[in-house]
Amino acid sequence: MTRLSKSPSKHYHIIPSLVLITLLVGMWGVVPAQAAINGPLAKAVAQGKQIFLHDTFGGRGITCNACHRGAGLAATVTPNGAKFPSLSNAATIFPRYSARAERVITLQDQIRACVTGALGGTPPANDSLTMRALVSYLTSLSQGKPIDMGGKPK
Ligand code: HEC
């Protein structure tokens, strides 16, 4: 009699533990592992951020951060209705079709377009250290996010 009344209460302790273990093992499989950004790559990301915040590309004196605020992470709508997208997912949605350019463009094409059009400056060549640094920085903002070809800016 004593035995029978004790054993069910033991089971009640085991069941929540099993549920918890199953959930944790399940999450292990679903959450993708993210590599740490370090070494020369971290250096390129840091350089890209400095360029993003400070470089005017010999244009009219504004920087990327003048429109893409918060080092590129904030989406902004100005009082006169101009929209500047957050670049938090930019690296996940390129290449994409640009109606304005009437062709498929890459992240580098978009950066060059913003330097020419928005900054009034001279765009960095695709194979330049400056472009590598900017692409590295923008891509770091999308770390861990799934590729979303055909997706929309945030
Ligand atoms: C005068 C404001 C302005 C400045 C300065 C500016 N941009 Fe942009 N940027 C825009 C606008 C507006 C868009 C969205 C429309 C478009 O595609 O041109 C955009 C779009 C982008 C996109 C695509 C975002 C997405 O998710 O599709 C990237 C990447 C980008 N800019 C990078 C830069 C970089 C890097 C700089 C600095 C070299 C910069 N921009 C400077 C206004 C600006």
C-alpha cells in the first residue's frame, strides 16, 4: 500500500524533466550555430563600420549614417516622407531586381549607387579594400539571418 502511493508521485517528477530534455534537444537541432566573427574578418567589419560612419567619398559632405541611422540598423522616415531603410537584413536580400536600374543588382551595386547618388561621391571599386570592408560590415549586420532572396528591406 505504501509502495503504490509513493510511485505515482515519482513519475510526476520524471515527466516534466523528460519534456524539458526533449525541448532542449529539439532546440539544439533547430537553432543554427553562429560562428564568431574574429581575426582579419573582424578587422574588416570594424573598418567597414568606420567608413560607414565617417567617409564622405569626396562628395557633398554626408556619410552613410546620415540616412541609414544607428550605424545602419535604424529605419528612418523623415518629416517630408523620405524613407531610409534599415540595413539590418540588407545582405540577406541581395542580389535582387531593381526597378530603377531595370536589372538584377548586387549589394556592391547598391553601395556604389548610394555613394554616387546619395553622397554625390566617387564610388569605391568592387575589388577595393573599402568595398570589401563595407560589404563585410553590412553582412555582419545580417549574421545569423536566413538568406531571403526576393525579400524586402526592413
Ligand atoms: C541621402 C540618403 C542616403 C545615404 C547618405 C545613403 N543611402 Fe543607402 N539608401 C538610401 C535610400 C533612399 C535607399 C532605398 C532606395 C534605394 O534603393 O535607393 C537606400 C538603400 C541602401 C541599401 C539597400 C537596403 C536594402 O535593404 O535593400 C544599402 C545596402 C545601402 N543603401 C547602403 C548605403 C551605404 C553603404 C551608404 C554609404 C556609402 C549609403 N547607403 C548612403 C539613402 C541613402
